[in-house]
Amino acid sequence: MTAPLRAPREIAAPGNGGVGDSPLRPDGTLKVRGEFAYSSDLWIEGMLWGATLRSPHPRARIVSMDIGPALAMNGVHAVLTHEDVPGRKHYGLDLTWDQPVLAIGEVRHQGEPIALVAADHPEIARRALKAIVIEWEVLEPLTDARRAAFDPAYPQVQERPNPARHQPVRFGDVESVRDRAEVVVTGAYEVGIQDQAFLGPESGLAVPREDGGLDLYVATQWMHNDLKQIGPCLGLTDEQIHMTLSGVGGAFGGREDLSMQIHAGMLALRTGRPIKIVYNREESFFGHVHRHPAEMRYEYGATRDGRILYADVEILLDGGAYTSATLNVVGNAASLGVGPYAIPNVKIDAYGVYTNNPPCGAMRGFGAVQACFAYESMMDKLGAACGIDPVTIRQINAASQGTPLATGQIIWAPLPMAEMLEQARRLPMPADLDASDIRNLPGGASQTTHGEGVRRGVGYGVGLKNICFSEGYDDYSTARVRLEVIGGVATALVHTAAAEVGQGLVTVEAQIARTELGIEHVVIHPADNGVGSAGSSSASRQTYMTGGAVKTACEAVRQELFARVPGGHTDLSLVGGKIVSESMGVLAAIEDVLGEDAVEETRRFHHHPTTGMDERTGQGDTHAQLGLCVHRAVVDVDVELGLVKVVELAAVQDVGKIINRLSLEGQIHGGTAQGLGLAVMEEIVVRDGKVRNPSFTDYLIPTILDMPPMRLEILENADPRAPYGLRGAGEPPTLSSTPAVVAAIRDATGLDLTRVPVRPEHLTE
């Protein structure tokens, strides 16, 4: 079988640009021109189209199903149900393996896959889905997360105990100091369901091989974890499946779980024909997990001068029908439940529960976003109660290097939070409102106001996010680097399985290879499972982990190259394609030493070990690295109509070491935009377990008109344990931007806003 047209090609990184430079992205021009091959663009001779039948009910039993009418249709080649799964009938992101490939007897959330169709044309496939006849016994959905967690009379979901995880954190003794508090503030906060809203829908191509194996071209975040689930369900070994990363149109956590991979594989193996599946936008809302909605209750006790004595916290996360990443999201929310503050006595109880609501899992910020909105709201509330401004109250309680977190983990790297807050406060403010141009006003060109009822507010937010995988996970990445002479020029080929999901990783890999090998020409091999796992493109980890792997492999290549230089020199380096001795100058060109030979090395890179959280106390060195971002938001609010215009967002972030400033600024802007969306517009609306707005018409995301100008202050306080001292940077801005925007709205309106997204009716009562 030939390769699919528009399959991923090797991406040559153009021009110079090592670590610290900002070379342009090799895929950037293609994407801007619309020429880049995303997974939905794949095509191969003889392919069929796959489609999925999904449940209209959040909870129901399948009394009977008749696929005969669909099979009888012209152009239909296969109709499959759970009885046709070749291997294991369940899969799962973590160890739970609780999600059925296709529904077995009952459905537990709206949109759950029930049957598959392969047909000559996508429209025929869709018509065949409608021809499948199902008799349902509709059951009452279990949608109340609090009752699911705490009410013994509430029916258990799927015969599994609720909660899925309860993680306590106990630090100090809250009860011993409760009576000493001179100021006590409480708050109850809610976060709605946010969608990753990536622009490229779930899609891919499965091609059967003559040896009985399968070639998969998919858009994913973690090929090897996909493979670990796909193989057993299809009854294939890892060696029988070759996965190639196709162009990914965004991810943000929503592609960590499987979507169409097993389904396309089943249809390809059954029909013996290539199968292409592309979700439409509505199906995409049902085909991936979302951010966990949260209910949170906080109580802080402090001295009159604003120093916090204790925090008493409850965090409840609704994981929906299946586990996905819920267990780890709970761990993140618990360990970061009070953020970057030095609080001597902490009691946190974090819960994740099963319901019949939409399944929730990984999304940028991963449990820390929900907690950040609550603890930053509490800091503003505490400051107001003590008569202390929002920046100073945070500085009084700021953690720093050497401070223990609530889990007892000591912050080992520089964390200049107090200074960062001061920098944010001192940044120039935007110009006063110019009401003569209606585009500057809330509501913009809709002419809802001419300035009457518009008030300005300023707010701050600080977010602390773990970087890389935590809680004892053996986090590693693999890289293979080959140095050879091509056309008379020393060239490096970098091969990893790391998913380029839009963050610019292919650019960073090339920068590191240029820096470590002292050459210009670097080619990035298409990501596939022909090399060891690179882990997930999540947790802000790929520059740290895969960057570390590429660096380590390049170092091994360099040492092998040096070993070929006569004379036993110990002071060699690579500069501009030359082997240089500090004492003797240029010794040889790389091309002369290599000749027709090549040097190839494969290396795994691990970060320093972490530990799990104690089941009773939550104590442990759970995180490999921590990232911090401070936001200042300025908003204008029409208090009569409830309309909000974010005038400016300023961010101060410590990234340890700038690898590529252009990409880094894009990450801060992008993370901030998603935090702004959660603050004022983004929410999947669910009623009785059913999604009411599965489209970009009704699920609103910030556009260029909503995203304000940004001021950035980027600091470089190196983390001594990380490659080049860098810190992962993609997630912290998502945490702090949401509470900063809401704090600014509170400042403008005087309202105690406790839920995001903030809606007009929250402002107009």
C-alpha cells in the first residue's frame, strides 16, 4: 500500500538560529498560506470513509440494536459494534481502562460511541448511521457532582465507588490556630466546563498492511501512550502498528485521550481498505474530554496585618462518565490548592467524581486553573478585609526559594514572586478611555453605549503551575541524533516521537542541535514510533524533556566525533562546523573527520525523580519543576448592560532561560487568551447531562477583537536542574489571567463575583 498523499514530510529548519535566537518556524509559512498538511487533509487511493454513531442520551440501556438496514445500503462496506472489537473492549488514558471502545449494553454520557460504519463516501456513511435502529431504555442521569461525592443515597455510577479519588493535604494544624485568627474570610467558587477549542477536528487515516499490521497517520499528543491502548484493543502487537504524527491543528490536552484511532483501525482491519475519519465540529465537542468543572469552598484565617495563619479548602471536580486524567487532575488541584503562598497551616480535601456529565480530562493548566481562580479570589477578599491593596497582600504571603509548599515540598529554585508582583504593578497603565471611538467601548461597533455606565477596573492574578509529570511518574523522553555529511555539508538528523501541536517544538529541537553540534544544517525527522517515547506534548514539558533528550543525544554524538580526532585532546569544541581546540585552534572540519561515515546516538532523558502524595497527608516531593506567572488586567465594564472589554493584559513570567523568544511570547499570549476566554465567555453549557452548545456559534472563544494588547516582562532566573536552566512556559499564563480579569471586573463593579465565566447577568443582577 502506498503512503497517503500529503503525509508529513521531513521539515528542514531554515537558516541560522541556536538556543536564545528566534529563528522562524519551518511550518509557519505553510500554515499561514493554507498549504500545511493537517491530518484532515490526508488522502490515499482506495480509501473508505469511517463514521461513528453516538448516543443521544447521557444515560440509557441499549435494549436492542439492528444494524441490518445500514448494512443493506449501497456503498456501505462494514457496520461494527462492540462485538466486533478484535481484542480488549476497554481502553483508558491511565491505568483504569474503563472506557469501552464501543458501548456495551449501556451508555454513560451523551455522545458515547455505539457503532461504526465504513462507506464509499462520507455522506453515505452518515446516512447509514441514521439507518441503525436502536431501542432504548432511557435512565435518569446522575449529574450532581456533590451528591455523587457525599450523598450515600445517591446511586453509584457504573458500579464504581465515588469519589474516583480523594486526596487530602495536611500541613501544620489548622484547628490549633483557628481561634487565633483576627480576620476570617470565606468563599464558594465555581468554574464551568471549558473546551480546548482546537481548530483542527479529530481526524486521521488507518492503512492496513499486507502483513496484517496497520499504519496509522493521526493527530495526537502522545503516540506511545496511544499505542499502548490501540494495540491490545485491535489484537495487534506494538511491532505491528506504525504510527506517524500527522499535522495537528491544536491540542491543549484534548488529544491526550484517544478519539478515532481504534475505530479507524477496526474498520481498516475488517474491510482491508484504508479508512479516513474526520469529525465535524459538533462531533468534536463529544469526541474529546474537556476541562473539569469545579465547586470549591475556601476559608482563610489571618492576622490583622494580612499574614495568613491557615487555609481550609475543599475542591470538587466533576470527571464525568470515565476516568481519563481525573486522578492526576485531582492530585494537581490538591497539591497546588493554595498556590504560591507561604501558609503554615493547610487543610485541603480534593475530590474527583464520576457522573453522567461529559467526560473531562486534560486541559492546559490541568487542575491548577480551577484552584487558582479560587485562591486568587480569596487573596483579594482577604486584602479587602484587612485594608491592604491586592499587590501588597500577595507580597506579604508570597512564597520564595526555600519556602515549603502545602505538600511539604521545598521550593528549590529561584521564585521571585514578590519582585514580579512589583514589576507588574509598576508597568505603565493603558491610556484613559477614549469614548469618542465606539470601538474602544464595551460592545464595540454594536453601539450599545457611548460611555455612560462604563467603569474601569484593575486586577491582579498569580498562578503557580507544575511543569512535567508529577507524583512519582517516570517521566522521560527519547531522541536519536545522526550526524553525517550530505552534499559536502555536515548535517544533523533529529528523530523523536514528540508531537508538534503548534507550540514550536520542531524549531526548538533544531536550535538545540545547532547549538550543541556547532552546525547550521538540521533536519527534523517526522515524528513516529520508530524511536522511543517522547512522552506527551502536555504539562509544559516538551522543551524541558525532549529538548533535554536532544541535548543529551547531541552531547553523545559530539563525544564520539571528538574520539575520532587524533591526539587525545581534552579541550575540544564544535564551532561553525569546525572542531576547535582551545589551545591549538581549528583542528579539522566536521566533514573531514566524518568522511562517508556517520555518527548516530540515541539517548533517554529523565528529570530528577518525584514522589507520590501521601494518601492521608498529601505530603511529598511531588513536582519536578514549578512555573510562575503574574498578570495585571485592566478592563472597562458597562455596569448597566453587563458588557466587559478587556483593555490590556500585562504579564510578568519567569522562564529560567529564553530558548526562542518569539515562540515564548506566542505561548504567553496564547495561554493568556485561553484564560481570558474562561473568565468572560467560554463554557460548555450542560443541562441534565446534555450539551446545549456544541458549536463555535454558541461556544464562544476570544477573537482578535477580544484579545487586548499585552505588555510582557520575561525574567530568566535559571532552574539549576533543568536543561539550560529553562522552565516550561506554556501553562502558567492560563492560570493567572483568569483571576486577574475577574478581579478587574470586581474592581470596576464592586460585585463579589464567584463563578467563571462571568456573564452579563452576573453584572446586572
